[in-house]
Amino acid sequence: MRFLFVHGTGVRRERHDRLFALVRERLTDRFHGAAVESCYWGDRFGATLGAGGRSVPGLRPAPHGAPDPVDAETAEWALLLADPLCELRVLAEVGRPGPGDHDGGHGADAAHTDEDAGHDDGFAMPGVQAAGARVLALLEALPPAPPRTGDELGALLHGTGLVAGFAAALDSTADSAEAARAAARATDEPQARELATALARAVTAAALGTATATDEADCTATERDRLVELLTTRLGGDGRVPGARVAAVLGRLALRVTTQPLLDARRGSLTVGATPVLGDILRYQSRGHELRDFLHTRITADPGPTVLIGHSLGGIALVDLLTLAAARGEAVPGAELLVTVGSQAPFLHELGALAALEPGAKLPYGFPRWLNVYDRHDVLSYLAEPVFPGDARVTDHEVRSRQPFPACHSAYWKQDSLYKRIEQAVTEAEIG
């Protein structure tokens, strides 16, 4: 009896040799006298960047200098999408002391409550709203459903797909403690104009975040900025960007903590690093016959009974190979048992992405017994039994490594339960 191990995506020589040494040791401990071989394909059929990655923007990073204004703006909006109220929170904390605030701004939460926004300044004319309270009142008075025609704001909301979340964005912003505290801090007209812009950006970010989450957003940066301008004007402001206080606090922070600057700076290295994993899959989808022919040659080199063990993409290639051969009435000689580990083959079958099986099609006559091993925490492993209902050849087996993803995708090979279940499958198939 022979075992033939087929590794998965992204594996290259050094990683393969360590992994196969472990698999061989565990198998030979249980199957004395069995031959355990590997089918290493990473160097020959794995993906490489043929032009050295010249297609990747940012592979050669630009010299360090002042931040690109576009990069800074993109980072700021990334921060706003994650937390639409972040700029209002800054205004609430860095504003001048409001009425009744005697601690110089360090006790904003204690000195101001949500009701502060509507209180008159002790020195103001009776009945005259404070600057920030006036802006907040204008926000609360905005129509939640502006008309599609005859109103640029309404037309823009409908045209960008943001109208569905606009009412909720207005409510969540106007009702927030952050808006109330920021309004209480805005005691003069410059601060009120700054507050107007921050509120407009908060509403826009909240609406944009809702639409993006539901895949309804179709909004360019120019449209987004125009929406902020229109809202700012209706709130009594006239600036296109928040004031210097917000920018001073959040500008550089956004460049440091949001993912976009990191992705921009590291796109080249991330792409190169991900090429073996993602590239192997893409290459297989377009040139999978090369790997399948190689596997067929290795399997049939020894006419004896063979147990095929395929990890991840290796399992996909084996399922494709065995299915294509059986469909032609030419079952692969010696292939008595297939073991897939952490495999996506069942999922690809549902998608119609396997080479030989239409969605819903049954496994052909001549396909061997199939033991499919999965870990429910491994998001790259799938169930085969429900996809091929009633097929006695197909069996699922769960392994629990207690590791999170992605560690669990490689954690199978040290689990005794895996080899115990393989031993059971070999016995059931009467392979000797």
C-alpha cells in the first residue's frame, strides 16, 4: 500500500519538506511497511510574478516626505466611516470652556450634559439660542426625505444611493451625546461654523457607511464632498473642511490607524507575499490540466493500491482529476481512497467551478471512496456529504484543533484524530 501526499496552495520547498516529514512520520507509525510519498508541485506549477511585480502600483515605494493631501483625505474618510462621530468627539473635548465648565476643558463629560446644547449663555440676550445650539436645531429640522427633484440635496442623495440611510444618519447624529457636547462648546460664530461642517461630515459618513454595508452606495468623492457642502450650508456654515482643531487632532491619527495608508504603503510587499497563496489558486483555475497531468503520472507510476491525501488546493486538484478520469470511463489505476483535508472542493462544486462536474451533478461511477476532513473554524474547509447526498462513497469527518483561522487550516497534521480516521477509512476500504 502507498500513500501519496499532495500539498496545498502557497506551499514551497522549505515549508513542504517540514510538513511532509510530519505527515510521513505519523503515517508510518500507523501503517508499518507502507510507502509514504509526496507529490511536490509548488515550484513547477505554483504561481510566480513573471514580470517581477511590475504590474503592482507601489511595489517601489515613493521617497518619504510630506503626506500626500489625497492620501490624508482618504485616511480621514476611512476614519469617519469607521466612526462617524469622531470629529464631533474632538470638538466636544477641545472646545473652549462652556457655561458652567470650570475645569478648563478637562471635565467635559462631567460639566456638560445633553441638555447643555439648548441652554442660554448667561450673558446672552434672553431667548436667544447659543451658537452651537442654533446649529444643532437646524440639523434636527432637516427633512429626513428630501425630494428627488427640485432640490440638489435630494437629487444627490437619490443619485448616490445614500437616501435610504439618510434619515437614520440624521437621527443618530442629532441624538448623539457627542453632538450635544460639541454644540455646548460652540460659543461663537467661528466655532458654530466649524460645528456645522463636522455635523455635515458625520451625517454623510453615517449615510455612506450604511449604504456601503448594503452595497447600495454609488458615490464618488466629488459627490460626497458636495453633499457635505450642501449640508454645511443648511446648518449655517460655509467651510468645506473641519477647522484646524479637528485636523490637528485627527489628521495624523487617521494616517496612522486606518488601513488604507497601510495598504497603500505596503501594497507591493503584500501582493508579493500573497502571490503564492492566491496566485496558485488563480493559476490552477486557468491551467489546472498541467497539475492534473502531473498528478496522474505520479499516481500511476506505481500500480499498487494508493491512498491519495490532498490538502486545500491539492484536494481540489485530486477531485478534479478523479472525476474527469471516471467520467471518461478511465478510473485512475490504483486510486483506492481519496482523503481531502481542509478542502474547498465541495464549495467549488456548488459554484460550478469544478472542472468536470456541473452544479448538482453526482460523482461519476468509478470515483473512489472519499473521506473529507474539515474543521468548522477553518473557513477554507467545507462539507462534502450534504453536497453529494446519498452517496455512500462520501464521508465527512470533523477535526477540532481549537485553533482560530488561519492557524487551523494547517493544524490538521498534528491531530491524532486525523490519522485514526484515515486508518479507519483504509480498513473500511479493505486496502492492504
